[in-house]
Amino acid sequence: MPQHARITRVCRDCDGFATAAITTGTRHRDGTRVTLRVTCPACKGTGTTVPAGVVRAGR
């Protein structure tokens, strides 16, 4: 029997790259660089979105 692949919807705001590390340019005392971790607010860091029919609204 053929296996059906599960279709995952990639977040359209981040294109699946949900978390980014941004280097500020400054350094710590030990010489490592200061980095900020930023997550996509649309998918909350998962990289995928929930299909519209699955989302429940209301009670």
C-alpha cells in the first residue's frame, strides 16, 4: 500500500524559518558575540500553520 505524505502548511510570513539568531555586533567579556533569538509571531516559532478548517472559534 502506498503511504500518503502528510501535507504541512508552511507559514507564509517566515517561509518555514521560524526562528532567527541576530548578532548585534557587541561582544561579551569572554569574547563571544551578543545574539538575539527572534521567533515568528504568526506561527509562534513552529514554522507551520494550521489549516483554516481545523481551527475552532468560539466556545
